[in-house]
Amino acid sequence: MNPFDLASLLLASAGVAFFFAGALGLLRFPDVFCRLHALTKADNLGLGLIIIAAMLQLSSPAQWLKLGLIWLLVMISGAVTCHLVARRARRVDARLAKRSAPHDAHR
């Protein structure tokens, strides 16, 4: 096993761990805003680690660029989707957990 294979294995394993943490946060956190935060942050980092692990196994810069563009598109679509869900939750006045700060705490 060469160093690139080992690094790919470690990065992919860390990426899967972040995906698992995001899924666990989605199931365990008390309100929609905390769940969105956990899911988007952990999944973007997990996908990034898996993409980097895949890049280490590829030889062509064109393939690296394609994987980088996929990661970028997923991050953009995740951010837009998260924003839309959070905005809708705020409009319908979704319940916050008792431990969470109120919507208007920053005003």
C-alpha cells in the first residue's frame, strides 16, 4: 500500500465519519435550525474529504477539475436549499428548542 492509498483511505474514512455525524445531528438536534446547521456543515466537509480522497487516486487534472466542480455545485445547492428551508421555517414560525436563541436575538 503506497502513501497515496493510505491517505485516500484515511480521508475517505474521515469523510464517512462526518457524513455519519451530520445524519446523527439531523436525527438528534432539537429544532430545524440546529438540524440544518449540523447537516450542511458536516455533509459539505464529509463530501470534501471524500472528493480529495478520490482526487489522490486519479491521475488526470481534468478529472480533478470535474470532481472539484461537483463539490462546488453541491456546496452551492446545499447552501441555497438550507437558506430556503430556514426562511420557510421562520415564516411559519417553527418552534425553537428551549435551549435555542430566539429568531430576533440579534436585532
